[in-house]
Amino acid sequence: MSSFAFTDIDMGPPQDAGENIISPGINADGTCSNGWVCEHRWRQIANMIAFRNAVRGTGVNDWWSNGDQQIAFCRGENGFVAFTNGGTISQTMQTCLPSGTYCDVISGSLINGQCTGKSVTVSANGLGHVQLADNEEDGVLAIHINARI
């Protein structure tokens, strides 16, 4: 991962006229500027690190598939993720999480107890209605125990 934008495989990192490497600028939304991409700062990637930490040591369970480009599964009782590579998912699924409302850490972030993206409400039996349109930016929905609103 270079973390900078390039159009030629021989290009180096962003430089000034004196060929000194330019530091990335940090935008208000946390992304980078000055020719830097900074994939590690993207909301989806940074938030999935927290997902990974929340589900550490758990296995995959409650696997679901529509048999055609869509899957979902729990990671123990600490996390749930759904993917679509075509078509919309709109159904109630086992999330394995305790009852409550959880922030989808792909479409948004949990900030001061508020979710900036979508949320999923989970019932006492671990069921939650999953909405994931095939035209969404990422095609992924992820909730975890530490993203409870």
C-alpha cells in the first residue's frame, strides 16, 4: 500500500519543486490531501479495526447466504456482518448480538453516542432487520458489541 495517488508505476510519493516529500494534509472528514490517499484513515477501514478488536477470539456462526452473491454471519455474540455483491438485502436475520440499537460502522461512525450512518435494532432474541442496497457505496453492513448506541 503506497497511501499516495499515482498514475504511473514508477511515480514516487508527492513532492514539492525541490523534490522533498510533501506531508499529507488532513481534511475535516479525516481523509488526506496533497496527493495522499491514506487508506488507513478511511472510515470503513478504521472502523473495521474496532470490529476486529470486538470479535477477537470468536468464531464464525449463523452463516446465511442467498446462494447468489450475498452472505451474512455472526462472529460469536460480538459482531455481525452482511455483504452483497449484487441485489438488495432486506430481511430479518440473526445478528447474535444482545438487544439494542447498533451503529453500522461501514456507513457511519459512533460519535458521542450518535451514529452518523445507518443503524440496526436488535430484538431480545438477537434478530435484526438488515437493509443493504446493491447501490450503496460499500455493499457491506457491520455492527458489533462496542458500537451500541
